[in-house]
Amino acid sequence: MLKYLCLSLAIVLNLQAEPVKVTAITYNIRNDNKNDKGVRNWDDRKSKVTDYLLKRNASIIGMQEVFLNQLQDVDKALPDHSHIGVGRDDGKTRGEYSPIFYNSKIWKPDPAEQGTFWLSDTPEKIGSRTWGNYHNRICTWARLTHIQKGHSIYVYNTHWDHKSQNAREKSAELILKKIRNRSQKNEPVLLMGDFNATTENKAIKTLLTSGIVTDPGKKQFSTGSKWQAPLRPGLRIDHIFVSKEWKNATVTVESNGDPEGNAASDHHPVVLVAELP
């Protein structure tokens, strides 16, 4: 009897010691733009986006350029996922979202530790825009707890300005400040999004020299698809960065298109696979 009790205890302890494997995706899905015709129209390509997300089965997904109708389409197509985020124009439903989708069978959000802030001198002011931002820009964030294992992580999903370098540099500083000020300072961080900046950009270097996050991406491909599915050599502007607590982290750019070679968005998705010990 003692032998079987010891064996059962060993199995339980081994299961508890197993690392938590996490797959996360960042994907700029291109807003539902009425000037996009044919295969570039959202109604014609939305199934390519959602089929890819279903097949990839990531438990955490950050998206950018998401209008309300697109948010609803993705939400309907991913029945196991819930989402956090608001429209950037009114803090409710107007304008683009940068939502965080999470598998609600795996992760539980902390209701006191989530929200959206604006990339400006007044980050809590809805719709605020400074620093030369062409559009108002946001970062959505949440503290998620693994339901089975109890691990908690902080996830930040952002979309930086595409024109103003000053805004990108200020956005880097603000996001680092927000991360440093998180309530549970020892918990791992995952920072993702469309940064409109490569690893050679000063704003990205500010992130990567902060000691807070690193870039697990090794092999570089451009994340601008030009609406073509094949990957092209180049530097990413879409990134997933992680803090030092993550183990065996890899980041790759993936192709997502149709048999004719049309990409599902003007960006390629970026995928993180990593472990929490």
C-alpha cells in the first residue's frame, strides 16, 4: 500500500514540476478598410485569419487594427477564448482595438489588473494623443493566471505610431514605466504588438537594453507581407518580447495565406513558444 501511495505522490509532484508551455501570437489583421477590394476585403479574408488562429491554438493572442465588427467575428470564431480591450477613440467601441484574446479554459484574468492606456503624456485620458502621434495609440494589458498551475503573467499588447519616431521613443519609455510599476514585480512579462519599428530602431533598443525584456527571435523575416503569403528576408516590425523568467523561448514569423499566395493581412503573424518553469 505504501508503495502505491509513494508512486501516486511522485506522479503528482512530477506533474506540478512540469513547465507551463505557452504559445502566443501577435497579429496585425488589417482594419476592415472599405478601400480593400477582392481578396483583400475583410469579408473575403476573415476566415483565413480565424482558421489560422484556430489551427495554431495559441492560448494568448494579441491583435492590432481591429474594428468592432472584426472583434466580433474573431470572438465568434474562437469559442474557447475571451478578450480584453477597448476601442482607442472612445475607450468603448469606437476606433481600432488592440485586444488580448486568451483561452478562458487555461487563463483567468485578474479583474483588478487589466486595462488600456493611451500612448501620450496623459495615458489615462481616453483618446489622448501627444508626441506627434498621427493617430491616437494604445496599449492593452492584463495579468493572467494559469488556472491549472497557478502561474501568473503580465501581457501587454500595443500598436505604435507609423510616422513619428519621437512618439515611438516616448511609447517605449511609457510602456517600460508601466511594466516597472506593475503590482507583482516578480511575475513574468510578455510584450507584443505592431511596433512599426525594427530591432535597429532606437525605440526598440530602449526596450531591449532596459533589462526588462529580451528578443527571442533569431531568424529574421519581414512581417510586412505586401499582401503576399511567402516570407521575405528582412527585419520585423511586429515583435514578441519576454522577460528573463521565460525559458526555451523562440519567436518565428509565419506565413498565412490562401493557395493562390494571397496573404490574409498586410502583416504576417508572429508566434512565440516558451515555457514558464
